[in-house]
Amino acid sequence: MNKPTFLIYQRPLLCAMIQCPTPDECIEKIRRSIAGGADALGIQLCKLEKQYRTETELKRIFAACEGKPIYITSYRTGHSKDLSDEECAALLIMGIRCGATLADVMGDMFDQGALYELSTDTLAIEKQKALIAEIHAMGGEVLMSCHTKHALSVEDNLMIAKAQEERGADILKIVDVAESKSEIPSYIKSIQKIVADTDKKLLFLVSGEGRIIRYIGPNFGVCMYLCVESHGELDTKEQPTLKKIKAVRDNILF
């Protein structure tokens, strides 16, 4: 049976992110997100307490998504701070096995601390490719993410995107930082250049003074909006609310 996809859509997807410590809290927020118009759900497994990281509980959480495509992360944050990268990868595999579609493979997985969160280590890159191939063999899709923590040029962003593409990712994710609003035009150019020069979907986000990219990025080629039904203690504050971003998306002609 084919999984619901993140790669084919009529309009950029509204993906509501879920960061909760227990399955019941996840399910409640998922239900509110769907009622609010979410097209997809992003379950951040790294924020789920370890005792709930079982196939039974993951399947219960995913069942609440009502057949919508599911994006999962397994970062080195939350309740995963003490896990090895191999353990983080195993959690992604479990999530795909339990019904998730899109796995977020960190660009520095197996090489923590690489500049721009993009490994250049040969062994780490081969392990990333093997993990991506395994996810694909299970019928899943792969997003490779680089949270650069820098303000980058168009050329640097394209370099990262090309590296992610070469490793086999289906969706290229880059999260930059803007120190001033004057950098916003450069990030729009980055989006347009990456879309023109790669064959992959792009999720390009900016923090800091460039947060407007989270609202207008899809007008230039970004594949989806990351949003949140409401801002709780664990939610990413820079992600816009679903209600607000849905109004933006639904009133723009794509």
C-alpha cells in the first residue's frame, strides 16, 4: 500500500507541527490541527518521552492523522539529547515502519557539529546515503535538513541544496538566519535559484529578521508551510499559527 505523499499537491501544504511529550497530548493537538485545516502533520518524535517510543504508541498517534501525510523528526533535542545518531536513525526507521511518510535526516547525521549542519565526512555521507536508501526501500520519502545557524549567500545555499540532492533526499530543507531585513531579497533569490537548479522539492525557512519567508516562501517555490495549531511550551515560536498561515495560503492564487 502506497503512503500518502508530500511530493504531489495542488497547493503548498499546511503542515502542522506537533511537539508533545505524551501520545494523548499529541493526539489532541493533531485533532485540533486537522479541524483547523492542516493538510499534513509533522510529529517531532524527539519531543516524545522515551517510554512512549513503541510501535503500539506510534501507530496510535499516527492513526489520529486520519490518512494525512506524516512528517517525522528525530533530532538530538528534547528527550533524545543523550541518544547516539544511530539511535536517532533507528527511531526514524521505526516511525516509517509504523506509517509515517517523510523522515527528516539531519545533514550532519553521523558527524555532529559539521559546519552549516552539513557533513563533508566521507564515512558519514555514506551512512546517510545508506539510511536514505533504507527509508526509500520501505516506501518512505526523505527530507534532509540543515539548520545552518548562519546568514548565507545564494551560492552557499545552492551548495547545500546540491549536496542534499546528491545524497538522495526528496525534499531539501535549509533553515538560515537573517540578522536584518535587508537580507530577505537574497533569500528569495536563494529559493528561486535552488528551485531552478535542482529536481527536488524545497523547504526553505529563515529565522530572526527574515521570518516573513515563512509566509511568502511558497510564492517563490517552497513546497510547504510549517505551522502550529497553537503555541505551547514546546512549540517553535517562529512557526506561524495554522489559522494565520491558512488565511495567507488560501487568499493567494497558486
